[in-house]
Amino acid sequence: MSNRGNFSSRLGFILAAAGSAVGLGNIWRFPYLAGQNGGAAFLLIYLICVFMLCFPVMIGEIAIGRKVQSDAYGSYQKLGGGKWGYLGLFGILAGIFILSFYNVVAGWAFGYFLEISFGNLLDEKDFGAFFGSYINNVWTILSFSLGFMVITAVIVSQGIQKGIEAANKIMMPALYLILIGLIIYSLTLPNAMEGVKFYLVPNLSNITLQTLFDGLRQAFFSLSLGMGCLITYGSYVGKNQNIVSSAAIITMADTSVAFLAGLMVFPMVAAINAYDVQGPSLVFVVLAQVFHNMGPMAGRIVGGSFFLLLCFAALTSTISLLEVPAAYLVDQKKLPRKPVVWGLALLIFVLGLPCLVSQGKVEFLSHLFFYKDRDFLTFVSDMCDISLTVGGCLMCIFIRYRWKINNMNEELAIGNPTYLGSMLQKYINITILWVCPILLGILSIGVIIDKFFGLEWIFG
Ligand code: TRP
């Protein structure tokens, strides 16, 4: 047991878990989802999902991991027996697929960071067209994605304290500093307040079932929930630590970065009146254009900082995604960490290749006939999102019927002597026993119907 590794301190764990949570999901995906779903209306739904459905699931995951001190599979297996281990395996598989497409997008970000820093985009006129053709330079993106995976593997192969914890202790503070700097700049742009208004004044008529589905998926993805990532990180946490307050800090850190990312992006959207740029290209098109307009020197510095921020955020997340299957192979198959990490990294990189060429290069993968003509990267990402809310739902069912809520409470009380009998305990119990399993079950089915058939299918 003792040679599995562990976080050296509470801060180490919190930074690593927050690093896992804060990622492309916050800076790349949250702003464009908010843009598509009516700005503040989305933010509101998102916050409700985070506090009602995600926070309790996070506590449950960390508790399971710390109780058993094993990987996602081993934790469910030892605690539940029978077939429960499969729930862990399901999560590990989901993690492998998440990393496979995530690493491709990280490759885009890494590419933009280098191109902008070296001043290669100075003569660009139309960043919309540029982005479309850039991500189809297969060999370029391939090498950046590969580079990103190699950096991830180098860190994870160093183990928990020397690798994961050390990397997060440098990158997370740097990330916050860059983000704050960029927001200050963004707020000084012409029309900034118009962008802020778009982002922060809720238009409740914009809230639809779609907003709810998108908000929920995004919240689970952003907090790294539902696939055993926090079971794995939780297994490296000491028994004297307060899980509930750590989870609260991690949740706040992640939510604040998503919120701040919106505050950085929308003034820039307003400054160049680019409200019509929607979807995954948002930060790559709008922000690149704004940096370009700043002139060569300033553009390189500020633009370089932004894409460095994006790379840091992505890297602390890819680390956590690679650790989940690595921990499984190290714990269960007793394999040595280094070869396991490098083998997995290679495998997952190769698994991501269809996503890499699905942005226009390979026709069939760019327009899936069975998925409403959408591309393969979107397909994988949507399927993973679904598996997260399903995984979260099943975790609640596991706690309710198998591990039992009292055992969870006992684990949570270790390191938190006032927990038992508190209001918070009652809230967490009600959500884990009733609210989460029921709502997550219903909403997951809704998302599946939405994705494959469209909501018209339900409502005619
Ligand atoms: N949360 C990260 C982001 O927002 C991505 C991520 C890392 C993740 N680990 C995960 C998502 C585990 C789901 C499950 O970018």
C-alpha cells in the first residue's frame, strides 16, 4: 500500500484536483457554450447543476477513493464486490476516450501558442478561415498533439509527488495570474461593458431544455466527475484530511475559472463585434483576431500568454486523465509505472487519430451519417459526456444500495469531526440518496435522446 505514492499535503491534493478540473473545459468550452445558450442564462443553470448535482458526487468519489486507497476499478471492486468493479472499468475506459480527443484539442492550443509567440500569424486577415485550415494541417497538428502527450507522460511517469503534485504547484498559480492579467486587459477594450452585459444579464427566456442538458454535461465534464478521476486522486489523500472542505475549494476553484474565462472572452467578442462566431472555434478565432489587432509586439506577448494559459490548463487535466488508467494497471496488474505510462500514452495518442482527421480531412469522419452529419471528435466527446452523467448516477446508486450512506458518512467524518449531524451532512445525504440518482438518470436519458434523435423527437 505505502509504495503507491500519495500527495504530500492537503494543498498538494487540492491543487492537483483543481488542476484536473480546470482545463480546456473551462477556458475553451464553457465560453462558447455560454455564448450559444444565451450568456447568463447558461451561467445560472450551470451553477445550479454544480451545487445540486456535482458537489455531492465529488464528495462521494473522493470518499470512495480514500476509503479503499486503490484505483477506480479496485475501489469499486473491494468496496462493492460482485460486478461493481465493472463500474470502475467503465470509467477508466471513458477516461481513455476523453484523453484521446482532448489531446487533439490541446494540440491545437499548443500549435497556436507557438505560432503566435513566434509571430507567424502576423499577416493573417481572416482568422475564421485560418482556423479551419490550420486544424487540417494533419502533420502539424499530429506533431503538436504528440508533443503534448509526451509532456503529459513525462510528468505522470514521475509519480504522484514528484510528477503530478510538483507540476500542478507551478502551473496552477501561473494559470490564475495569467487569467487575471488577461481579464484586466480585456475589460479595457472598447465596448467591453456590452460584452459583460451579454455575459452577465440573464435573459430567462433563453433557458430551454437544451440549456439544461448543456449545463449539466458541462458541469460534470468541467469538474472531472463520473469516471473515477477523483476516486483515483482521492486514493492518494491522507486520512487526516477534510474531504468535504477540500471538495468545496476544488469546486469553487473550477467554477471561478470558468466564470472568469467568460469575463475575459466576452469583452473581446464585443470589441470586434463577433457575436456570430459560435461553437468550438470561438477562442481560436475571436481571440486570435483581437491579439492580431493589438499590433505585432503586444499581440505576440498577450496572445502568447493566453495560449500558454490554455496549454497549462489542458496539461493539468491531461495529467489526471492519464493517471486514471495508469493507476489501474499499476495497482491491479502490478506493472511498473514508467512503461505503463508510456504505453498508455502511445495507445491513447493513436486512438485520437480519427478525431484529428475528422475536422474536414477525412470526409466520412467529418460527416458521420449516423450522427446527424456531425464530426467524429464531436461524437466521441458527446459519448464521453453521456458516460460521465451515467457514471455519476451509478455511483450514487452504488453508495445507496451497496456501500451504504452511513459508511460514507463515517469516512467523511474522519478529518472532519463536526461533520456528523451537521446541516451539510443532511444536504449531502439527501442529494446523494435522492436528487442526484433520479435527476442524473432522467437527464442522461434526455441527453441521449437529444443527441441521437433531437429534442423534436420528444416534443414533436
Ligand atoms: N475537467 C477537465 C476540463 O474541464 C477535463 C478533465 C480532466 C476531465 N479529467 C477529467 C473530464 C475526468 C472528465 C473526467 O477540461
